[in-house]
Amino acid sequence: MKLEPRVLTYKDEVLADGSVRRSFSDGNYEWRRRQSDWLVEWQDSHGYSGVDELLGDGIIKRTLSNGRVFYAREQGYGRTLWYGGRVLTINQTSFGGRVGMILASLGAGFLLGSLVPPPDFLTPEEEEMLRQKLREQMAGSTSTGSTGGSSSGDSDDDSYDYESQYDPVVVEQDADIDSGDLTDDLDIGDFG
């Protein structure tokens, strides 16, 4: 099945207080603040807010302030696929104008390969397995020549930059995020 998601581009601007203002191509904004290596707190221009959590395998768990959960999957090259593959966000900040414009105009998968949709649902056990996998990956990438000890849930690696690696999603204007059926067309802005 070929995915043809709605493409939203965005650019990030680091503010004086260290937070990030994310501007989406549909006119929406999101303000983001990193809470840890794995968590980013956000609020958008429509009054929605929540937390994005990085899990393993490029999966991002977005929890809205009302408890509703969505998943996204990082696709590489500043691209993130949201809402079962219906929305693709592209970080133009990381590419600059020309490459970002090529990606947006030619379609997300044209030059960069197939898109893999995020899961619709994960059990708490599956989420924890992905968290553990990420901790192991991060421990392996920060300790060269280490001999596979146990890793804890805390990371002191300040070199890991969530903002530059993973994109969150912006809920677009008129999106019915309280609806129980995510198969409806959501008008998604780009949280990131």
C-alpha cells in the first residue's frame, strides 16, 4: 500500500529562553521545551498542549493534556510520519531551502524510499520494550568499547539532541482530536 500523506513543512527558531518556536507551512505554531533527552513539552497556537516522548525504533509517543495518545515514526532526513501515515512533517531547518523544497514538492518518498507508518496502538509493555531498546541504543552510542553492562533510564549524555533528530506533530486547525475514530480525515497542522 502506497502512502500519500499530507505534507507539512516547518522551521524551528530557538528563543532566548532556550525553548523552540516551530512555524508550520499551514500557518500554525508550536512552542516546545525539552524536559529531558526523551521528553519534549509543547503547546500549539490552537491551545492544545502535551508531551512528546521518544521511544525506540524512531517511534514518538504524543500524549495530549487530555490523556489522548498518538504515535509518529521518524523516517530519517528530518521527516516524521503521523496519524497512521496521513500526515508527514518535514523539517526545513535541517535542510535549508533547496533540499526542503525538493522533498516537499516531489513527495516524501520519491527520493528517500518508502515511508513506514507509525503504530496505531501500543500496549504499555510494548512501549516499555521500546524505551529499553532506546536506552540500550543510546548507551551503546555513548560508550565506545563498552562491554554491555546494564543501562539505567537516566541519561547524562548532553550531546543527544532530540529536537534535531525527531520531529513532533502539530494538530491542525479544525482537527477533531477528541474524536474516537482516527480514520477520519484530520486536518493536521504540524506539531513537529
